[in-house]
Amino acid sequence: PRMDYDEAMSRYGSDRPDLRFGMELHDITDIAHTTEFGVFKNAPMVKCIVIPGGSKLTRAQTDALAEWAKGFGAKGLAVTKVAKGAFDTGVAKFVNPIASALLERTGAQEGDLLAFAADKPKIVHRVLGELRLKMARDLQLTPSTRFAWVWVVNFPAFEYDEEERRYVSTHHPFTAPLDEDLDKLETDTASVRSQAYDLVLNGSELGGGSIRIHRPDVQQRVFKLLGIDEEAARAKFGFLLDALRFGAPPHGGIALGLDRIV
């Protein structure tokens, strides 16, 4: 099976999703913004996961999870338990007004625990992505299958570096953008996807690779986007640009890590 990077991040909070377990991330930003809970109301994104049977966790254990979450950049971790068609403990008083919508959106059942993250998307995905793996381990959830393989494809080609205030390559500057995204290089850089791919098994990346840029005009556009002017590109990568002008064929590959497989 194949899964787009965006879908992997949205549903599992990770670009190497472990598909042996459920606990997918539910986007509740729209209904969370209708509450009077400032933490939810003012957050760019609010998501949650449903931990099956998680209501058996004690207050000390859920408090410990909140501290644990801080290690991944969160300010904390809001939780509540499903009890008699409503919510009990934690942030129950803030979410009970949206209980019916929340239960419908998440499919949470009696005895489940809801864990919420409210922050920038990058932090929300990281915290909940790690939390679902931790809960699977801690609660010793039975995996749905022994091996869950997936190709993760269509990674973002570039990401914005806040410190340097410029775009940098997500992988490296020789990764080919998707053909249909070439027109967005200069106008919508953040949405350009690359011809890169990872092979993932049970939440571990066994290997990855990409199709390389084989057109000199595209390579020069990418260099320029990354702040490498024509003179610098010629000094650093003149050999490559010359080679591409002779008609390099489309090429790429994949590297598998024997140590990862072991």
C-alpha cells in the first residue's frame, strides 16, 4: 500500500506510521474553537486520539503523560474519560458542551480516554504521533497484523527555515519535484511535492530514496529558490549542470538499511 506524506501526518502524526494499531488522530479544530476553553479556542490546531480502555489510567498516570508530552514541545496534554455518554475528569467541564459532536467525530466508547493536543500542527502531530505508540506499548495492545508495510510517498520538497528565513530542501537539492508541481516552484513553494519515497514497516523506516532532477533548467530553478545564485551554482555544481546538459536520463534509486532491518 501507498500513503501520501500529508495523509500519514494527518492520520498518524508521523511520516513512518505504524499501521498495526488504530488510535488515529482526529481533527476537532472546528468544534474545539466553539468552546470557551482558551487553550482550545485560540490554538491553530486541535486534535485528539481515542485510547481504548484508557479510562483505567489513574490521575497520577495521566498527569505523568502531560509531563511526558512536554518533552516533545507541548505545553501539556489535556485528557478526559468517556462515562455514560459524556465526559468525566480532566477537561470534562470544557468539552461536555460539545460532547455529542466530539463522540460522533471520534467514535469514542464508554471507558475510553481522549487525549488532546492544541498547538501548531508540527507540535500537535509530533505529540499525538508519539503518544499513540507509547499507549500501544504501555497498554500492550494486540497488533492487527504481524507486519504492516507501507510506502510513504509525495513528501514536501521544501520546508521553511524560520531562523534563516528561507526555504531549504527537505531531503537534498537534487530531489526531483513532481512534474505537476513544477509551476509552483516560485509561486507556492511550500506546496511543492517531491518524487521521494520511504519504505516503512511497523513504524520503522527501512529505507528511502528519490528520483533525481535530470533537467538543467529545473536544477537551476531549485538552486535559485534555495538562495544559490548562478555564480555559486557554477562554482559548486558546475560539473553536474554540465553533465545534465548532455542529456542525463531520468534516474533514481533506494537505499535499504541492513541495520534497520536487523
